[in-house]
Amino acid sequence: CFDDSHACYDDSHACLDDSHACYDDSHACFDDSHACFDDSHACFDDSHACFDDSHACFDDSHACFDDSHACFDDSHACYDDYHACYGDS
């Protein structure tokens, strides 16, 4: 139950429900790189639990972006494991 980008969606491109096992324990929908996206491939907000343990939101290349695709600042922990902040390029 994966689309071409390996995100978990049903045929209507909505996240599968629990009975289809397409959510983790916090009900976030992850692709195979453990990045979380809503239907528009934007990061979920906090209420949707779409952040990793350090509260950074990652796209499928493991770069972290806010809704405007700018890196979060330090208070948003938008750095990868190497503490590098990635831009659109």
C-alpha cells in the first residue's frame, strides 16, 4: 500500500486507517524513510504528531523544512543528525 514516493496511502491517497497498519503508534503516517506527510505532502503540525523525537519535521530526503520550506530555527530543532540545516537545494 505505497504510492510512487513510498508514502503509505490508500487508493484515494489518504492515509490508511489503523486496520491497514498505515500509522505508527502516534497515528502519524510515515513513508519508508520515516518522514511524515499529510495528503498534500506537507508536514503535519504538532497536533498530528508529525515530528520525530527531536520535534524536527523531515521531508523524504531527511532535510527539515517548515511549511514555507525554510529551515526551522534552533528552537524548532530543524537540523539533521549531523546538525546541518538544509535548504531547497
